Amino acid sequence: MDPNTTRPPALNKVLYDQLNGKQKEMYNFHKFGGILADYGFVCIKLSDDWAGADFLAIHKDGTDIRRVQLKPRLYICRKYMNKDLFMAFPTGGRWYLVLRDLLVEEVGKCTNWLNTSSWIDQEFYHSTNPGAALMQFLSEYRVGAG
């Protein structure tokens, strides 16, 4: 670097809570994409939530392509059922990747969420605290280090 040029400013970490919604989505996409890279996946962000997917995760072998919906917490929604979508979300400082329909099925076994007005009337439910039984199920779908 030329000694007469100005040095670039130091990098400062951002505070997640100070980001707007779109910035949080991009932040989470890159965080989770970095984790999936450890498993041989490359992620391609979709600009229009194609068929419910926020991004594609394509494995290096070329045979495993997952359509993934990314949320900042565990979130289930009836309109995304039967679409072969994976759900990616953080909880308890860890990331999870699970087939959405399987997640809804297990939610029905482990919680009363499918009997709530949120699910029945609004057709969605989300939680930052899944509970012990659901976390036991999710442990099989945890990705990345703690």
C-alpha cells in the first residue's frame, strides 16, 4: 500500500438488534451459508422467495439441492406445507435445518401449537423457545458448532 494513501477504516462488528428486517435477513443468510459451506454446500440467494424458498443450498456432489426458507426463529406456516421446503433457523445460539413438513408433524406431537388460535386462525406459529421435547427432536437437525 502506498504510504501516502489513507488507510481504510477498521472494521466494527454490527449489533444484530440494530439491523432492519432486510439487513437481518441478509446477515442470517450469510451466517448460515458459512455454516453450510462446512458441509459442502454453496448457497444461492433468491430475490423473490421462489415457491417459498429464500435460497438454494446446492451440495458439491450436485445431487442434493435443497430449497430453504430462512427465519430468525422457529416458524411454521400452513401455506408452505407440501412444498418440499427446508426450514433454517437459529435457537439457543445454534442453527437448525429440517424439512418443514417433518417439523410441523413433530410440533404436533411435542406441543399444543397446532391447537392455538395463531395456527388455526392465522395459519402460522413461531417461537424462540421450542421446549425440551421439541429441542430433543431438533438435536438431530443441528448444524454447525455450538
